[in-house]
Amino acid sequence: MTFFSVLLALVIEQVRALSPNNPVMALLRLHAEWAAHGFDAGKQKHGVLAWLVVVLPWTAAVALVYYVLYHISFVLAFLWNVVIVYFTLGFRQFSHYFTDIHLALNNDDVPRAREILQEWTGIEAVDMPVSEIVRHTLIHAVVASHRHVFGVFFWFLVPIGPAGAVLYRIAEFLAREWSRPADERTEVFSDFAQYVFFVIDWIPARLTSLGFAIVGNFEDAIYAWRNHANQWPDTNEGVLLAAGSGALGARLSGPLAEPSSLDVLTPGEGGPVTVGDDCTPRTLQSAVGLVWRAVILWMILLLMLTIALWV
């Protein structure tokens, strides 16, 4: 059932992409904002309580509905799985930015590519050269493909099923949403959310990186992973970006632009991955192929697991 749930959800998402501002996400955002305003009193434990208040009701509700439907009808439980995977995947929620940047660069419309990149990432892209546009696009695409696809895959496969996918998606959302600067939010409030997501994402990030290595340039991917992953601020992202860089044969390292700034990171906060060539628009097409090959790899492994359980 798991394989067909994921397959059907992927097909539906490709045919009819879910808007990032869909009603479910809007409700989750309101819930997160309410918890932040209600619990943030300047101590880390308040962030713990707020996280639990947001995560537990959603995951428990999804698990309860699945349990009830499973005991009523196998088909209903299957359809519930499809719905949950569809709402948690979000493949097309980032890929349209990637595609639009790719098309703009292919049409030599560099100003449009900068505009789309800035809209997507918040990076100040004025006067950014093409190679940097491509590099930043790839950096965000590699991380987004993991968090919107492969991370969800992993947590959907754990014994708690659809509740696992919801747990991953909400944990990722809270870590990202609560870490954004806000006038009424203390600095320590998001610490727990970021730590929990780091733990939750530790294994999936490495499995995704291994998938990139298998379907890409294996030797360069493993070399970059072993030697340069820890040079990025977030080691989970570092593993993904180092392996992705090696698998693509493209340099994704270098000075990273901050939101509203082209200032470089300080030494040690983003290390040079000395594999591959400089990024070009053609690298974007290679990245598309890499991600889809990784998706196919995961689906084949999932199918083999499903067959093994049936036999």
C-alpha cells in the first residue's frame, strides 16, 4: 500500500500541484503563529511547549484517522495515505521557481532570473552574475528537493506511516518559520524547533545524499561528503550540498549571499568543495536529471520492499 500511495500522490501532484498557500498550510501557519505569540516568554522551555502544542494535535489526529479508516476499510486507509502524502510532498512548490529561472537563463533574460531567485530565496540578486544565479538556485533546489520529497518519503515509511510524514513536514515548517526574525519573538524560542528538526532530518539527509551519489558521480560525491560536509553551517545541509556538488560535478561552494545582502560568510561557515566545474545554465538541467533519478531509485527500492513483504 505504501508504494502505491506514494506513486499515486506523485502523479496527482505533477498533474495538479498544491499551492503553498493552500487552506491546510494556512491553518498550520495560524496555529504556529498563535503558539508563538502565546508561549514565547523568553525561555527555551517555552519553545518546547509551543512545539508540542503545534505538532502533537496534527500528528495524533492523522494517526487516529488512519487507525479508524484502516479498521473500516483498507481502501479508505489507502486513500487517506494518498491525501497525506499529497499534502506533505510539495515537489512542485519549489520546482516552478527552478524551472522559471532555468527558462529565463535559456532565453538570456538574466534580470528575470535574478528577480525569480530573489522572490524564491530572499537573496538580494541585483547585479549577480549568471554563474552565481545558477549556484544559488542549485543550492536551494538540492535542499528543497530533500525536504519536500525524500525526507517525507523516509518518514512516511516508518511504522507510524502518514503521521510520520506529517511530523516531518510540521517540524521542518516550525524550524524554518520560527527562526525568521520577528519583533515579538525572542532568540531562544526557535532553538528547540531547530534542534528537533536537525535530529529528525539526520538520517534522511544522509540517505538522500547517498541516493545522489548512487545516481550521480559516486566517487566525487563521496569524496566531497567525507571531506567538506562539516564546513557548512548546518551539517545536514552540508552533507546534502557536498554530495550534491560531487554528484553533479559542479561547485556549489563559495561566498553565500545572505537575505538582502551579498556579504560573504565568514571563514569556516561555508567551505570550498573542490570538486566539479563552475556552475552554468546547463548544470540546472543536470540537476533536474539527478533529482528524478534519485526519485526513481527510491521508488524502485520501495517497490522491492513492498514485493518482499508480500512474498
